[in-house]
Amino acid sequence: YISYAKDNADQAESYFGLSGEGADVESNESDEASVNAGWDDIKTVVENMLASTPIRGDANARFTIVEYTELLCPFCQRHSSEGTINAVIEKFPGEVNSISKHFIIHGEEAQKLASAMECVNELNSSAYNEVFEKAFEAYPVDMDTLISIATAAGTDEAALKSCVDEGRYMQAVTDMMNQGNELFGVNGTPGNVIIDRETGNYKLISGAYPVDEFVNAINELKNA
């Protein structure tokens, strides 16, 4: 596992512009941070995310998990297949919701898949989370398979292919990465940011950790 992460570190640094030693790539090292100054800006970003991204759980929940993920990341696939985030939402009825954002580790192919997912969000947002989960089930998914999954979920195939060929959301995916890194320190996948929308405190869990890690983090935020 450690060897895999190190082998991919140079690729991530080159692709994303990360510098210095210890860049987390598909990491299982749990990091914590809390917001103080600048919460107004971050709150605006989070509310905009919730308004523009399909939500799992109660839209008005106090805690939001922003899951930075990638369809070609094996640890993200495991995180999805184990149903970790859904299980956390179930443990805190009405208190936790989640949205998925992209963070690219595996280069242009992964970024094109992420761009295609944003096309799905534009064209058929109600199926977005379903398509994400089924794409992980088809790991390692390719573009043709992703388009088939999205089409089966009710997305217009011609419009989706046009959006993908245009590369309509390629820059938007890069912007998501930059935002996640700059605001929360995300530099690997899956990068899970748990945000208390009441206080502005947050915790970053870097890696495919089990449900208990998230439960403990949320309880700590409650008691902060």
C-alpha cells in the first residue's frame, strides 16, 4: 500500500503541481484541521457546492462531507463499494449529508471521466449519484462504459457524448482540485472533508477509513 502511494506521488505532483515531500496520494493517513479565519468565504463555497451538486442525505443537515474522489482510484472504489459515506449518513439521521467532488490522480483519462460525470450532473442530475456508484462497480471504468451506465440511468446519449467530446467540464474539474487543496488541504484520494456548517470547524480524513473514523470525527466536531 505504502509502495503504491509512493509510486504515484511523482505523478500527482507533476499533474497537480504539488511540491515538497509527503504529498498524500490515495492516502490512508488521517489529517485534522479546523477553520478559524476565513470561514465566511468557506461557508459561501460550501453552500454553493450544495446548491450545484446532487446531495446524499438531508440538504439542511448540520454536517456536510465533501468527498474528493476519482473514478480510477482503487481506494475510492473500495470506499464506494463498502458504502462508507452512506453508512455515516444513516448513523446520523438528518444531521449529515454528502456531496462528491473530483480530485485527479491518474492523469487525463481520469479527468475526462470526471468531466463526463459533470456532464451527467448537467443533463440528468437526479441520476448523478447512481451513475457514480455504478461506475465504481465497473472499476476500472472506461468512457464507453460510463456513457452506457449514464444512458441506462436516463441521460440523453447524444447530448452526453457531445458534452464529453467538447471537454465542457475539464477546466471545472481542475478548479475543483485547486479549491479542495487550497481551502481544505486535500492532496490525495479519497479526501473526505467533514464540515460543521454551524461553527465553521472541519476535519479532513485522508483515505478510505472505516465508518467509525467518521463517527468519531463528527462527534468531536459536535463537542468542539
